[in-house]
Amino acid sequence: MAEYERRNHGGRGGGGGRKRRYRDDDDFDRRPQRRRYEEPLVAKVRRQLLTIAESAARRAEDDVANIATMVTENFEDEEVKNSFLELSIQLILEQPFKIPFVAAIILVANSKNSALATEVLEKAREAAQNYINIGAWREVKLVLRFLGCLQGLYEGDGVFPVLEELFARAVDLQTTSSEDSLGLELVKIILFTIPYVMASSATGFESHASTLLEKTDIIASTPHTLVALVDPFAQPEEGGREVQTVISLLQNQLQEQSKNAWELACLPRPWKIAREGDSDGPDPLQSAPKHAFPEITVPNPVKPGPRPIYPEIYLSVYDGQDLETVPTRADIASTLLRDALVDTINILDFNRIAVAKFLIDIDCYFTPHIFVKRATPFDKLRDFAGDRTTWKPEDVAVDAVFSQLFQLPNPEHKLVYYHSVLTECCKVAPAAIAPSLGRAIRYMYRNIETIDLDLSHRFLDWFAHHLSNFGFTWKWTEWIEDLDLPAIHPKMAFINGALDKEIRLSFAQRIKGTLPEPYHPLITEGKEKDTPDFKYAVDTTPYAKEGRELMQLIRQKASDEEIQPVIDAIEQQAKEHGVEDPMMPSTDAFVTSICFVGSKSLSHVLSCIERNKERLLAIGPRSPIARRQIITSVMEYWADQPGIAINIVDKLLNYTILTPLSVIEWALLDRLSAGTILAQCHIYEVVAATIRKVTNRIRQIVIARIQPGLYEPQLSVVDETLNREKADMQTLFKLLEDSLVPVAGGNNDQLMERGDGSGTLPEDELIRQWGRRWLRVFRRKAAVEESFISEAMANAKPLGTAAPAPAEPAPESKEEELPDAAADGTDEIS
């Protein structure tokens, strides 16, 4: 009871309940308030500059004005100023799409504070001069593009004197050699700078541009000797295609633009709206202070730079469509869009996800409304009436990636990088990219007979890799009619090669489940087996008993002394049966047993090879034919899974059990079969891989040979190695030439013996076509390697160069002998 009274203490009226708070306490919110965060100015400027023009929901012109105002108002802040200057140059060099927008910021900022423009021009000058000195011509092009966008900022002729100087160097180079390609690169820089100058805020430079175009026409319109080397089509005359380099195409487009008052409809002009904001007053950009063009010196001669330069052919995988989903070759947008896209792809190779985002957002960086809405179905494009362009942004982006994937003689980066860019694009915008890729695949398949053989294999690798990333789904029903074609037809070869690659990336049963019924016979029962049958398990096979014994000995990790009697027994039987080289059957049994025992995994077979390495190494010197039998045994055991066989042959080359020459002889002498073997994808793969291994080694030796710190006697040792390896490489290419020329010409002995010997069988022309395509690829590879060696060795250190004598130490003067004088502690010696 007492407890009850204590708790209530008088009930309602007793005043002993909850203590009443003052009104002030009731009105005051006692909850802890969240601390307000203010983004630092430096971070805000960086963020806005980095994301400029990236959002279609926000006007880039507004961002230009905001950034210019922020930077000029806080120009005294060293951190803001330095961050802006560094980031601006970095954007120019890494994100070419944004160059016109960064230039617009500088133009607007100049009207508010000209000191900012002065510092930006100095930074750009330093960058341009540095890149010119080292021969980084892509970076030179981007910096000059930025300076060209600022043409309205300068006194006098602006960027044109530098372009004239570049042209003078190009003329010198072309005069020296008609095969020079650096001069073409300089002309390309000039031509890609002109449109950005003419789309800038400057006026009155039409005559300058026309005069310069008249000069460049001499070089740009002259067919280069290397064009045939890099033409993506092996037989352009059959398809009626005109081979046109990028610079000749751009030259024609610019000349057409000069007749149309430099419309340049695709290029953005973000500075225009910025000056229209105050339409009543004077134009702030025209009345802004002018600056002297930064002094840029082009040395003579210019440096070629680290990347090899070849003429660039304009290739589009969307040619021949009913509707234009990409700009036509007659439209300058085709080259300007492609150039910006290609630079972005190749510069940002360290971040494929960022590249994919830029490619998908391409419509944000150019003039609004030149593209249709993203992911617009192809059939819906027919609804667009009038002069409206029907360019699909995703098609333009995909086209640019394929142009690099199919770059000859070699792309700038590894092929898998371009694969990954397309995969990321599909992940970012599957509804838009998937149909575009489908049309690109159909274009390549339609042209598979005339496309360069190297490019058809790149396409094959990408196709299989891409399908593996998306459940191996493809509309195989479209190609069912082609299953009736001969096995050596390029389309049938592509289908077989694609299925083989898919099986390598998965397993046969799964791939079979993704295919329509007519394709099932292409996946044989042997492909579905995890482990191929061991042929010596069948008693009717010659040397079956000895073969099984060998297999057991290898499985038991027997010594060489235990294996030798079985090998001798096989060779003895072979002699009795009149076999020309008894080592062939013994080698076949030995290598087949190794393959069977090691069939569980690659590490298993490598372990078997390692244990029997000495015996395998001894085969080649005793019998070159037996050495090639090693390849035959591996290929025959893994006939249904050639990818594994190619991998094993590659390892045997690394162990030097096989030589590159033996691989080429095996493919093109022993197994040529009148040339029909040339249609098998895995044969091209093993030959190309072998040649690549040889050429990579040559390049490594060349790089070692031209090292500045190399002197005698190491100089002679490296030079001797280089000459020996170079002779071996030339022997390989000569063997390829001698083997393929008869096939391409139709006078190969085996080919002439087919049918009635007339060479008019339906398959005979296909075989000759395969011979021509192989020949073209390996002639190009030989020419590229010879060119690399000669260019690298042009300035190499001559033989006999001795290391400089070490400098003698300078004698110590008596005045410097201070320790005794300092012993009294008056002077300290550190």
C-alpha cells in the first residue's frame, strides 16, 4: 500500500506526477542534428569538370558556364587553379570526346579572367612540345585539336603555322621515301585538326583551311605502297569494293565541307549558347582579350615514335544495309566520330568499364539530334521521314570497336581487350547492343569468303568468346542452308571452327543442346568423350601389345632403361615389315601412350612429357621424320579436340622437343592433301601460333641488341644470335611461300591429280582461293617483321663498340684535406 502511494504521490491533482516543462523546452527540438557537409571547392570543380557533358539530362553549356565562373572567381586559390589546369590537360589526353567542352570552358573563362587562359595555353604548349619531341603523335593530335578549338582566342593565324610546319615535315619524309608512313600520320593530324578549327568560335579562316587542303591533297590522294598490305579484304576486286584510306577519305570530305561553308553538323559548339545568354550586350567572347599562339617547334627530322605506323583503311561492318545506321563514307561525321571513338578505346585500355560507358553515351558528346534515340529497333528507323539522320549511337560505337579488332597488320592492344569492351557494352545496354552485334556478325559471315584470312580468324575467336559469355545463344537456323556446302567452303569452315571453339570453352553435350537438329552431326561421338580411346587397346592395331606395355610403363613412371626394350621391339618388327623409318611406329606408340596417360588434364600430360623429356629430345636429331611423327601422334590422338592438341604442340615447342620448322613441314608438306588442309581452322591456328612464337623471339633479341648500354663482347654475341634467328625465320617464311604458291596457282601436284586433272572441279577454285588467302597473310607477316628489324637496327650501335673507359677520380687538393685542421672542434665536418 505504501509502495502504491509512493508511486502515485497524490494522483492527478497532487502535483507529484511528471514534472511540467517550460514552453521553451517544448518548442525546442532536442534531437541531435546531422552535421551539414559542404563539398570542398576543389572537389566540386574536379567533379563537374570530370563529368562534363556526360548526362543527357543536363545541358553541357550550363556546366561550361558554371565551371568557368567557379574557377575564375577562385583563381587566387592555388589548389583550385592547379587542380583545374592539370585535370584539363589530362582530360584532353584521356577523354577526346570532351575536348570541345574543355575548350569552351577556357573561352568563357578568358572573358572573365584572361590569366587563366594564359596558364592553360602554357600547359598545352609544354605537353605538345614534349609529345612532338618523343614522337607520340596521337597525343600531339589531341593537344592540337584542343588548341584548334581555341582558335578564337589567338592573335594572328593561330594554329595554322604549326599545321604548315607539320606539312613541310611530311613533304620531306615523302620525298625521301615513297614507302614512308610517318608523313601520312602528320597529314592525318593536320586533317583531323582543321574541322575543329573551323567549328570553333573563330571566323575568317576559310582561306587558310582551303590553302592547306590544296597542299595536303598531294599526299592524301596518292595511293600508298603499303595499302594493299593492310586491306581488310583479300579479294577486293571480286566484291567491287573501293579501297580507301582514312586520310584520303577525310581529304575528300573536308574539300566537300569547304564548298558547303564548313557546316560540320556533327561537331558540338558549346561556346555558342554560352554567348547567347546576354544577347543585348556585346559578345563577351569576341571582346575578350586575345593571346599569342604558344610557340611550338617541330624538329627536323621528326621522330617516328614507339608505335609502328601503317596506312589505315576505313572498314565498317554496317556497309550495305537498307537503312543508314552509321554515317556514310561521304559524310565527314563517319571519320570524325570514328577518330574520337578509336582514340578513347585505345587510350583507356586500363579501364574497359569506363570505355563501355563512354561508347554507350556517345550521343551526349556530339551535336544533339544527329542520332536517333538509343535502342531504337532497326525496323522503326523507316518511320523517320525527311532529312533526319537515322544513325544509331550503338551501331557507331560497335563499328569503332570492330575497326580496331580488325586492324591490320596488328591491333594496338591484345585482341581480348576489344572482346571485353564489347562484352561490357552488352552488360551496360543489352537491349541496344545485342541487335547491333547481330547485324555485325551477319555482315562478317556474308563476307567470310573475301575477308582477309587473319581477320576471319579474329572474327571466329571473338564470335565463340562472345557466345560463351551469353549462354552460347545464336540464331543458328539462319545458316542451316550452308550446311550443304562442301567442307572446304569458307562458310562451312567457319561453322566447324566456331563449334570447335565453343566446345573448348564449354563441353560438347552443352553446345549440342544449343544447336538445331541439322547441326548435330557436326558434333561427333568422339567430341563428346572426355578421354579419347587408346588405339593400342584394340588387338588389330599394329604393335598393339607393345603399345599397351609402353602405356603401363609410362603410367608406372618407369625408367628409361625399362622403356628401351619395348621401343627396340617395335623398331625390330617395323624393320621386318619393311617400314622405311622404324623410328616412326616406335615414336607413335610412345607419344600416343604419353597422350593417353596424360589425358586427364594439361598438368598430367606436362608431367609425363617432363619425365620423358630426354627420350623425346633425342628423337629429332636421329630422325626429322620421327620428330614430325610426334606432331602426328598428338594431333591424331586429340583429333576430336584439336584445341588440346595445339596446346600440347605449343608446350613441345617450348621444351624444344619440336622445332618451328618441323611444325610447318608437318602441316604443309606431310599433310597438305592437295591444299584441303588449309580450310581447317586448327591447322591455321597451329601454324600462326608457331610463326608468332618465332617472330616474338626475334623482336626480343632486336630489343636487346639496340639497348644503349650494350658493348663488346656482349654486342657480338647478341648480334650473332640475331643473325642466326633471323635466318631461321626467313627459312620458315620461304617454306611457307614454296608450299603455298603452287596451291594458290593451281599447279600443286596433288591438286592436279584430283579428278581428271583439269582443275575445273567445283572444289578446285575453293582450294586455290585458300592458297591465295594463306599466302597473303604470311607474306604480310614476313614484310612486317623485316620492316621492324630494319627500322630498329637503323640506328643500332655498330659491332666493335667498346665500353667507355671509366672516368678517373679527380686528385684531391691539399686545401680540401681538412680533418686535421678541424680536430680542434672549431669546424664540423659532416
